[in-house]
Amino acid sequence: MAADIKRTAHLPEWKIKEVQDLVEKISQSRVIGVVGLRDIPASDLQQMRGELRANVEIKVVRNTVAKRALKGSAPEIEPLTDLVEDQTALIFSDENPFKLYNILQKSKRPMLLKLGSKSPKDIMIEPGETSFSPGPMVGKLQSAGIPAAIKGGKVVVTQHVTLIREGEIVSAKVAEILKDMDIFPRNVGLDLRGAYEEGLIFQAKDLSLNLDELLSQFGSASANAFNLAIEVGYATSQTVAHMLQIAQAKARGLVVELGIPVPDVMEYVLLKAAANARAVSSLVMGAKTSTTVPSGSAVHSSSEKEDSEVKKKDTEEVAVVEGLGALFGQKEVDLK
């Protein structure tokens, strides 16, 4: 990035040097940002500089100097000049604009509203006990429009009230109440208005993303895509191992179900056969023990018929059990 600084008769030499140094800094930086400094006390800004030093370099210069330096840099950087207004600083970083935005957001700190400033939101006071002891605080709350009373030795707010609405100017009474009640309605820090990286200008509205939520959505999408690929049999370097495992399990189940004597699966085939044998044996023995004997004269009248049926059943049982024995290598079966 070459700087082309126009010299004029009324431009001091020190300002020309300041612009040139800034142009050189811009040319050497991966990311250049424009931030707002409104309402940041000098002591807080100095502390932020120290906390952000590992990721961000902050350069506070006059707006005219910042604009001249941005215009004297590469053409694609010049649009940042539109963001230089009010109290402004330039920042330089190696972090991408999205991460930079989050770093600056996390560096903000709660701060009171000052007299004459605008409220950033509606500020509500909820009913309930406060930490104040009886005294002048009751009158102070009431004068600010907050219903208050003394109960149980404490000052109590008796009903819900909106102390100030968004956009309203903070009065002296409201500012004092907010201070006394430790209410910090806003976070103050470096407001990133826009940033440049590799030919692109990012506006603040483009950078305010919930990264945790976004990463969670990416994770869900990845898992769903993986499951779909497995379901339809789409082979990739990530899915092929799982597809082979599923195919192997299905093949093993089919072999076991059909009783096919495959060497690596014989253990499962025999286990299933043994389980089936136990089930058949249990049915046979259950049928034998459930036979009932009639009482009275019916026993004598039908004894010959029953003897014939019992002998027939014994013969069938011997045949079934001998068959099971042959399955598992037994040559003799004892039914006694």
C-alpha cells in the first residue's frame, strides 16, 4: 500500500509525519478497524489498552488524521473513512473481524448513566425489599417517582415502576438513584463500527454473531449430513468405515438367522441352535408334565385308550430328543 499524502501550505509538518506513519501501520496490518470511544473515561481506556494488548493495538488520533491516512492507503480501505466520526480510534489486529468484534464486546464493562445522557433502554424498578435502612432514602426514592415505604426495618419498593424509558434524558434525580441502587444499565467499551480484511469491509451489523450458537448449528448440520450419508450408503472417507461395520453386522445376523456354516460365525450359529434346542425341549417337557389323569369310573372305562396314547407320545418324545442329541453330538438319550 503506497501512501500519497497531499501537502498543503497550511498542513503542519508534524501532521504530515503522523499521517505517513499511520499509512505505514495500515499497510502492515492484516485487519484495520474503526471504533467509537464515546463515554469511555481516559483511565478506563488506558486499562482496556493493557487488557487488549495481546490481540489489539489501539491508535487514538484526530479524525482528520485518520481520514487522511485511510484515503492515502489502498482504495479498498477508503470506505472506512465514512465510519470516522465523533470520538474515534483506529485499531489494528491479526484476529479476523468476527473474533475481533467478540473480543471487544467481552472487554466492555458496566457503567452508570451520567446526567444528561440518553437511556439505552427502559429501566425498571421491581417491588421488594432494598438494602437501605430507614432514613432519607425513602424520600429520595419517592421524589424520583418510586413508591417506597419502611417495613421490617428496611426500605421497601411497594410496586413496579419504570424509572426511565429508552431514549429519555437522564435527570439529576434519576442519575443519583441509579448510583445509590448500583444499577448499571449499559456496558461501555470500544464499539467496533467496521473493519477491513483482505479487500472486504465488514459493518458492525455483519459481525454481531452468536459464535457459540453458530458453532452448535454447524455441529448439528454435520451430524445430520453424516447420518444421511450412512443411511443412503454414500461412501466418503468419513463414512466408509461406519458403513462397513453396519454391513458386517447385518451379514453376521443373516448368517446366524439362516444357520449358514461360515467359519468365523459358527460360534453364533451354534449358540442360536442351542437356544432353539432348549426352547423345543422346554415345550416337549411342558407338554408331558401337563397331562392330567381323570378320576372315578372314567379312569376304568378309558384306561386302555389312555395307555395307547401315552405310548404314542413317549415314542414321539424319544424321536424328538434323539434328534436334538444328534444335533449336538450325543449318541444315546436316556428318558428315565
